Amino acid sequence: MSAIQPEAATELVSTSLDIGYDKRLMVFSGRANPDLAVKIGGKLGVDLGGVTLKTFSNGEVYCRYEESIRGADVFFVQPTCSNSRTGITTNDALMELLVMTDAAVGASAHRVIAVMPWFAYSRQDKKSMPREPISARLVVRMLEAAGVDRVLTMDLHAGQIQGFFQKPVDHMTAMHFLTQYFSDLGLDDLVVVAPDVGRVKLAKKFSEKIGAELAVLNKERPAQQVAEIGYVIGDVKGKTALIVDDMIDTAGTLKAAGQTVREEGAARVFATATHPVFSGDAYENLASSAFEQIVVTDTIPLREGAPDNVRVLSCADRLTAAIREIFTDGWVSEVFGGENQLF
Ligand code: R5P
């Protein structure tokens, strides 16, 4: 057998690499928010990938891709929320994202990107009392252990959650299109109200963007999921108050905040938040509140029966633009004019 000469070997190697490789972009939806995934797929001009997802009678979650995903950049649209229409819970959504990731890694995807605009457990980002878990960190560990390469998320409860990750995180915000919406309403004498001190930075940016005053409420939590508002720092009398939060869960915070600013003399009250968790008595609390409008986004799908004062704006444009930039190794922060790290 004759040995290959060095020149011939070089030729062989370079020829074997020249295979006209085209990276593929594939988008798959879990069962948490298929409507959002369809919107994103439509804007990207790609059909959602075929995947079988089911829950066995014992509650275990199953997933299998219906086509090859070898070498593709796979984007999973799966905010970790419940969906009453598809019948999955928050924990199912998380587990589904994990098994989708495991299956994609095993099927030789090039990169696995979790598009989870709503990040469940984000409020458990530190110990508030002894012997509690730091559940947000645990979720991050599970995602990374499963093999997620990158996470695309939106308005995290605390920006520092990014620090739990070893992998890159693209942190989007809904602030730009929410502020645009309220600017377009042309409300007079607007004051942006932070419902607690944790939201002051967000509310301040919001107020600067729409040229409004800022006020802050003093919120106490006597027990988990119970909100009490003490007093207002700032002037809301005779003004249009816009309460800005990252999420509305039971709407206990919002209801108490709305009542307080009305008692302090606000003429009109509006509210906005990125994530409509809307659990427990949220709809009853919102329906019986003084809010003219409660403006949220579609990071989380609404269950049936939302009160008439709830408006939903889509975050699909922003997520689509970010996905494009990630896929092409472009410039994600440019989608937000460099203003996506809010706090
Ligand atoms: C708290 O820090 C959050 O930003 C929200 O204000 C809170 O989690 C909303 O919860 P709920 O609607 O149940 O009062």
C-alpha cells in the first residue's frame, strides 16, 4: 500500500470540507403557547416543525421529532406557563422544554435555543426566608443540564437571573411597544406608578420614555400571594395614573394599587405589565377594579373569560427579530436600539 503524499493529503482534506453546508433554522412549539409560536413562524416565514408531544396517563411528558433536525439551529417557543386549552401546567411546560431539549441534543441539533419569554419561578431568585430553595437557579441548572445552548427571554423578574446561567441569555423587553401604546393614547397629566420598590427602575425608564412623572407605592406582603399597599410616594392627585409591573399574577397587587391611587385622588387609572400570569382570582380582581385598561402582552396565553378591560399586545415581532439575529450571528441588542438591559 503506497503512502499518501503530503500535497495529496491537503487536497483531500480541503475537498472533503467543501460540502456547501447551509445551516437550517427550525422552530418548534411546545404546548405552552402555540399561538405565539405560530405568529413567530409566520413572521420568520418558516413552518413550525413537526413534533409529537403528549402526556401519558401517569402525567409523564413525551416528545419525538417527526423529521430530522440534525445540524439545525432549533428554536423552541415555550414560555414556562400553563395553558388551559392544551391542558398543561407550568411544571409540565418546564418538563416538556427539558425533554424537547434532550431529544434535540440526542438527535444532533446544531444549537438548541429556548425561547421562553416568560420564565417560571423567576420570583424565587433568592432566599427570602431560611430553608427555602432558590428555584430560579434550579430551573437554570436543569435547562443547562438538558443541553440548552442559549435562552431568549423577556422582562425577567430580576435581571440578575441571567447570572445563574453559564450559557448566553438574550434578555428582551416589552417596554418599547408598551410605552408606544400609551404614548399613542395621548393621556393627559400622566404619572407612572411603581407598585413596589422592586419596580422603581422599570417605572422610571417607562416614565422617561413617555415623558411622565413618577410615583412609588409602599407594598407589604403579610403572607405569600397577599398584597397590601401602605402609602404613595409622589403626587397622583387629579392625574392619570399608569401602574407598571413586570407581571400580574393574582392581580392582588394591582387591585390594591389601583384602590390606593384612586383614594389619593387619581382621576383615571391604567395598568400595564409584560406577563399576564392571571392565576387564582385574577379575573375577579381585575373586573372589580377601577382600571380603564390593563395592557399586557402574549408571553402567556390568556385563559377564557378575561375581563373587557384587558388588552393584549403581541411580543412576536420582537422575538422574531431577535431569533433572526441569533440565527445569523447578528446583533440582538440592536433590535432594541441597545436598550434591552433595563435593570
Ligand atoms: C412582585 O414583585 C411582582 O413584580 C408582582 O408585583 C407580583 O408578583 C404580582 O403578583 P400578584 O398579581 O399576585 O399580586
